[in-house]
Amino acid sequence: QDAIDRKEKRSESFKTAVHGLETDTPALKTEELGRRAPQWVRDNLVTMCMRCKEPFNAITRRRHHCRACGYVVCARCSDYKAELQYDGNRPNRVCQECYIFLTGHTVLEDREGKHKGILEKGAAEVSSRSLLCSSLQLLDKNGKGGTRGWFVIPQDDPLVLYIYAAPQDVRAHTSIPLLGYQVRDVPQSESRHLFQLVQSRQVFTFVADSEELKRRWMRAMARSAAGITHPEEEEEDA
């Protein structure tokens, strides 16, 4: 296990960052699959299988890495073996997609039969072309606890806020249509940077990591709530 951990640390090279948080992993080109060792997606950047999108848990659905593409996948989605050139053509555990590409074999079982919904947009892909993305906390109704996650307003869907559990997840766990909401500032309390989305009796309270990030989110959400869909032009701060 120590050898595996050292190998994983050496191979990790997460260069792309948004506001200081890692959001993307350099992907191998298709023609490089099996010829070059992939850079593994870090376990703590995903909460669900990057292929079937089922959530991981410690007992029945554990994390594995495809040795061809480096994705974090469940046992079911990585129950395949393919010879990899970079490993001396020895058989290695790979995901279904890489197995089909590397071997040319077809898989009879249809594991992609589920209809893809609006939430099935990968966080890393969406973040790379977003109006704004960062880590935020969404408080529960009593304001004492809440869920921390990765929040994104995509450029190609600028009227919706997508909420991911982690910045490399391939599926958002919820979304909030922003059109028609009011953005409300909340005076700083206990060193927390709070703001709200309000529509009728529906209230969402968010916590940002800094006052500057809070203002950026308030500005972006207000534009989306007003139906402004084009990217915001560069403006000088007053």
C-alpha cells in the first residue's frame, strides 16, 4: 500500500486550479490510451463513479482506478482486463470504455441504458467554461449546519446553478434555476460571509470563503436572476 501511495503521489499533477482549488486533471488523448500511464484522478475529488455515476460507499461500492484513463470508477465499471503497452503489455484493470477501445471487443450488457438527465454534466468540464465556479456552503433551514460543495454557473446554461459534492464529480446532485430570484446580502456574522437567494417563501443561504468571493457570487447570481445570459464584460472596480 505504501508503494501504491508513493506511486500515486508521484503521478499526480493537478495543474488547473480555479480560485486555488483543483478542478481538472490532464486527460490522455485517445491515441495515448494504453501507451502512456495516466494521471490518476484523486479519490477525494469524486463522490461517485465517473462512469455509471453511482455514489461510492465504504462497503458495497468502493473506489478503483482505471489503469488506462485514470478515472475513479466502481468495481462493476472496472471489471475488465486489457493489455497496456506502458506496462509491458501486461493485463491491467480498466473501465468498460477503455476496454472496448483497447481490445475492440463489444460488451453485451448495456450499462448506459439510463436516460441522461440535466444534472449529468461533469463538474470539471462545466467548470472549465463557467461564468463562475468555486467551493461554497449551502446552509440548512435552521442556518446551523449545511452542505459544502462545488457550485457552478455554466456559460452554456447561465440561468441555472449546479451543485456538485466534489469538483471532479461527473454528475451534479442538485440544481437551482436562478431566474426570478432576488439576491440578498446578509451582514457578516461570526466571521462568516453570508448571502441569500430569495423567491417567495423559498430561501437559500450560502456561505463564501471570503467577502470578495461572496460579492462575485452575488453579482453573478443577480445577472442570472435577471435573465442576462451573455458573459459579463470586464469592468474596473469602483
